[in-house]
Amino acid sequence: MFGAWAMAVAEAELSSPLPRRWAHTQGVAERAKEVRQVLGVNAGLLLAAAALHDVGYAPRLARTGFHPLDGARFLRNEHSADERLTRLVANHSFALLEAEERGLRDELASEFPLLEEPLLVDALVYCDMTTTPDGDRTTAQNRVAEIVSRYGDDSVVGRFIRRAAPEIYASVERVEAALAAQPR
């Protein structure tokens, strides 16, 4: 039910104004379904966060221009969403590093503290960073390279993603190891 609500909200906000972002979101949600067995009781929360991680890109929601913060505020203010969900959305894929580049680190960190659930946080990074803008599967290395090429080396996003890359790769490796350890 949590996942169905999240997908409906994401579709309503992204599908029409940003169809490519919606395609990415659908792919990220598919990755979440694939890794849910390593999360147990947090599987539904991962699916909801995967569906909503980029909702802050929706034009009507963009206030700061920083989608993790705009999305988390929207979920908290308009939907009274679960605090863990808003914190995951606010901090997905090492957003705190990008917030630093944008001068929003203190604002993000005080309003939406990092969630102290490493596997859950890693799983969302994995889902996001192994999905192309069109929703297809990719490697984290190719995804980082695609982001740099799309935004440029010297852009805020380019600087952030290059700083975050080692952490992204480590998160993906931890999730892949957890998946490999699962009984078949």
C-alpha cells in the first residue's frame, strides 16, 4: 500500500511535465523490487523512497532548485509523509554533498538528518545509481559518467557527483554483496 501510494504521487507529479524523469523513477522502483529481499521489514519503505526520490524535480514543487530538499518538503508538508521516508528522499544518493555545493548543507542536515540505517540508505543509492535516465539498468560507473556528461565537469552537479562517486560505488558494492549472500 505504501508503495502504491508513492507510485501514484510520483506519477501525478512527474509523468506529464517530466516524462523522462518519470521513466527513470519507474526503473528505480523496479530495482527496489529486485533488492527488497535483503531489507525485510524496510522493503516497502525502500519502494516508496525509490518512487519518490526525484519528485522534487516536478516544476510545481521546485522552490530551492535542489530536488532532494524540495521533494522532502513536499512530502512532509503536503502529504504528512513518514519521517523516515522524507529523510531518505532528502538525503538520497549522497545529496548532502550536493547540498554543500549549493550552500544548503546546514538547511538539509538540520531539517532532514541522515537516516542511521546503512543498508536501507545503500539500497536507495543502488537503485538510483544503477538506473539510466530512461529507466534502463546500467552500472554505477556508467551512471556517474552519464551524469557528468549531461551536466558538465564544472557544474554544481558535475562537481558533486565526482566527489560522491567513491561513496556511490561503495554503496552499490555493499548491496551487491548483500544480494549475493541471499539464498537462491
